[in-house]
Amino acid sequence: DGPAVTGSISATLRIDYAQSLEQIRAREVRARLYQNGEVLGELALSQAEENARVGAYPAQVVHRNTDGGELGGGAWPGYLDLTIEDLPQGSYELEFLGEGYVPFRMEVELDQYARHVLLGTGDATFTLGDVNGDGRVTQTDRDGLAEALGGQSAAELSRYDLNGDGAIDIVDLAYVSR
């Protein structure tokens, strides 16, 4: 027998609605990897890092601009890329979490050398706008944000300022309405 065959799981998270890295950090956007129901590790996606780890496995996070190129020190990413390497072949689950997002979890069968997952904040995957925390974006979220328009308290801004521009405004309402 030779060495065990390993591979990688990578994911691209499209930031469909403009959010600063500061806001992504404040909303604790992260990925978690499971195998057989057990958490193998977790990694914040707000910090670009080449030598990260998800549990025992090497990982990296890369930030790209809206054109797909290097972010180059910018603060408004278009894509967050995650790669987890040296994984033994098998079944995994990859979960994306964050305050104000609908959690997204999918099974990934690593039976080849690599698997790639694509998800976004503006579609039915890792949707931004779950301001009441029930795991869905509904009319209740829209109504709550509409009532908070113009709010300035730290609690209101933390919950309803989805793009992180320091105001609860029509842009935030549009994010939930879409």
C-alpha cells in the first residue's frame, strides 16, 4: 500500500451585496468543517490567511475584488475563497455561519482529489438578511428592518446595518427585499 490519497475542499463565497471586511468580521462570517457529525474545525473568513488551519488540516483564505482579482489591501471584497487541504477521501459537511445570515450546510463527497463549492449572499444559499435569527429571510425580517430605518443605537446598527456603512437605510432594506 502507498500513502493515503488526500484531496482538498474549496469554496467561493460571493459577496453579492456590498459588505466591508470590517462588517464581515463583525458578523463573524466563518466556515466549519464536519465529518461524521463531528466538528473538525472552524475558520473565520474575514482575515486573508495563507497558513491557516481548520482543525488538523492546512487551509487558506483569499479575498478577491468584485472583478475576481486580488483585493490588494481593499476593504470591499467581491469573493471570499476558502481551501482546506490534505483531507483524506470521504464524506464531509461544510457549513457557513454568520450573524444575520441564513446558515448554509452542504455535504461534500471527496472521492477525487478536489471538490469546489460556490455560494452567495444574495441567493438561496448563504443569504444575508436574517435579522431576527430564525434561519430564514422572510417578510418578518423586512418589516423589522423597515421599522428600524434611521435607527442609530449600537444594538440597531449591529442587527440591521447589513452593509456596514454606519446607517440603517434603503440599501439595507433592499438587501432583505431581494
